[in-house]
Amino acid sequence: MGLLKHSELADRILGGWTGRIAGNMLGKPVECGEHWTPERIDAYLRLTGALPLTDYLPAPPAAGADGFELRPEWPQCVRGRINGSCRDDDIDYSILGLHLLETRGFSFTTEQVGEQWLLRLPYLRTYTAERVAYRNLTNGLKPPLTATYDNPYQEWIGALIRADVYGWTSPGDPRRAAALARRDAVLSHTGNGVYGAMWAAALVAAAFTAPDTRTALATALERIPASARLARTVRHTMALHEAGVEWAETLTELAGQTGGLGWIHVVPNAAVLTAGLLYGEGDFSRTLALTVRGGLDTDSNGATAGSVAGVLCGAAAIPPQWSGPLRDRVRSAVTGFDRVRISELADRTVRLATLTG
């Protein structure tokens, strides 16, 4: 943190929030990896004249779009119709994590993470591993049983999507970011599910001081076991990029190795995310576009890619077609935060990031 002036830190954190929300909105209409494969996403973009993708997804054409049905929320998420962000769990957990740090401090416990969920997050706004952990909490179980009892989703992407706030509040300190994310993640996840959260938090933290995306990715890998499947997959993605393999070929190679895990598992999504960040080459729009075009959990991957890219470039450098339609507003299921300003969330995050001790 000491390497950044306060004004630059504030711009980078606002960039992280803005990028996360924009990336989430870009990916939300095509969030269903079983149907919206990279090939189908690109076919839709060609059908609507949106390749290369440099803005939010276009609305579907009035006719000739059979097989290209978007998620029901699409009218709030496509270009020309966005008026502030629509509600999504990828943003709810960032807000909830911010509130946790404000009320419990950086010494929060895993039990207090669960308490915040019960107090401020409606049960039906949780999914997969988080819903299982929520149910286990209400049945009186304590961590780590909340993550392991009757939970087939322990290595899915849910803990990773909760991690960014720990990176934003630990600028330049990936070690602390990963430790905070781990304490949160073990409420609902194990193994690669936890490592994904630690890696994402460290990646965001490293982006504040790293000279480029590749350096940030390498730094983040230092915070998880090198033998973990997630770490091996990220390293393989980086090796393919360094060898000059084209983006589409890289995705095909990675899908062949990880596709059997399912489209919400953290490992294949970390591969798509890593590829988007690397092949995006530091360009905000290209990073978001390639990440979402990679398929799988498109809104979650778009959100994390946008967060990292936004921290790297800062809010002032985010192209206005991404930030403008958000109208500085967020819809949220978190009690007390619906329609909060993005700039307010960023200001509150800056205050936490500048605390000492």
C-alpha cells in the first residue's frame, strides 16, 4: 500500500469495483456453460454483429434467434437497456465481505462470516455450496462441518467469487489477502474450492503493485500449494500463452483436460479466467470480452477478470461504455445495501485498505 498514493489507491479500488460489476453484467445473459459454449457465444455475437466484442452484449434479434435464448434477466443486462447493475450473487458477496470487515475487522472468524450470511443474505439468494452451508448453519452445525456435511459442491466456484474484497483491502499484500479469503472460504468449501478463493484474493492484491497481469498471476500462485490441481491448471494456461498458442486453441486444450469437472467447478473456470487475463494483454475491454467468450460460469469469470483488469488500469481508464450505463448504482439482496452507490462502496473499501495493523 505504501507504494501507492492515496488518490491512485482510490482510483484502483474504484476500478476493481467497477470492473467487477461490469464484467458480471457482461457475462450474466449467457451464464449457463452447458448451453452457452464458447462456440455458441461467438455464433450469437456474429448473429448480432457484435464481433469483436467491445461493449455489453446486444439484445437478441426479433427473429432468427432460435437456440440463442438468453437468461431471463437479459433485458437489464444488454447494451442500450442497462440502467444501473442488476442484482447478482457475485456482487452480493463482495458487499457482504465489505460489511463483514467494517463490523468485525480483519480478525473476523469463519463463524462470523456465517453469522453475516444469516443476518443479511436471504436463503433463496444463495446457491450450491453456499446454500448447503447456510442450511447447515441453521441446523446448528459449525465450521468446518458446514462445508463438508452433505455438500457435493465443495470445489465449485462459490468461494472464489467471494474473494475480491480481501484483495482490494490488502493492496500489494497477497499473503494477507489469501489468508483472509481462506478464513471466509472454509465456511462452505474445501480443497481446490478454498485454493481458488485464496488465489483470486492474492491475484487482486498483487494487481495493485504488479507491473503486468502475468506477474500478478505468478505472484498469486505462490499463495496456494503448487501440487493443487488449480495451481497446475493455471500454470499450464500460462505455459500455453507463453508458447504462443492461440487463445481458442488454448481453450480447447484446457477444456480437454478439465471439462469433465463440470461448468461451475473452480478449476476449469480458473483456466478460462487465466486465459482471458493473459490474452487480454492488459486491455480492459479485450480482457472482459475474451473471458466471457470463454464460456462456463461467464458472469463469475467476467466479474473476477473485470476486478483484476480494473485494479490494474484504474477507474479513470475504464472505457465509458462499461462504466456509464451502471449509473453508479448497484442492486443487491444484501440487507441495507440495495441501490447503494458504487463510489460509496469504493470509498468504504479505501478506508479499510488504509487501516494499519
